[in-house]
Amino acid sequence: MKICVTATENTLDAPIDPRFGRAAYFVIVDSETMAFEAVPNMAVGAMSGAGIQAAQTIAGKGVNVLITGNVGPNAFQALSSAGIKIVVGAYGTVREVIEKYKRGELRETGAPTVGGHFGMGMGRGMGRGRKRWP
């Protein structure tokens, strides 16, 4: 089975990235052999649609299960439509959460865990250019 874990770095010992659409890497692990492929998330800097683009990336890699911290509504829909099981609330390293999943300690979610645009950061200039006066 192919399990994708969102990660801050490209190794099995990397910490989980709590964001799906804006995660730095997708570490795709064969659950039987622990062989892995680290895929940089090309959608990390997208102005919009990062979750959908990220979902398309991992679906194209034949992933069966996604393990992450949170997933928004658009990404949830895209992942579900692709038949990918979604596990949220994970923390630790990629290796640790794979082992937890294999032991049955992590459960699939049936709904998004955050609203749209989660993980974009505050104060990053995402407004409409209107100055606010005190």
C-alpha cells in the first residue's frame, strides 16, 4: 500500500507538516518495505487552489492513504473523489506515523478539519490593496 505523509523535509525522519495543500514535501512510502519517494509540493506557493493541486499530485502517484495534520474542504473533496483515504491529526515523524497507522492507532476522517485557505499565514499581503485607516 502507498501511504503519503506530509512532511517538512524529504526524509523518513522529517517532522509531519500539519498542512496538506501547503506542505513542503509529500513522502510516499511503501508500507511493506518502507521504501519511499519524497516529492516536493509544487503547489506550496500557489495563490489559490493549492489543496486541489496537491491532491492531483498525490493521486497521480497512486497513493492509497494520506496522513497529515489537517485538510481543507476543497482538498478533502478532491482526495475523496480520487479514492484516497484521509487520516488527520497526525504528529511526529514520517516513520513514526507510518508505524502508528500500521498498528491501527490512526483513523480515517470523514470530513475536512479546517476551513479554506488554512496555512496561508497571516499578514502575507493577501488583501485587495485597500489601506485601512485607524
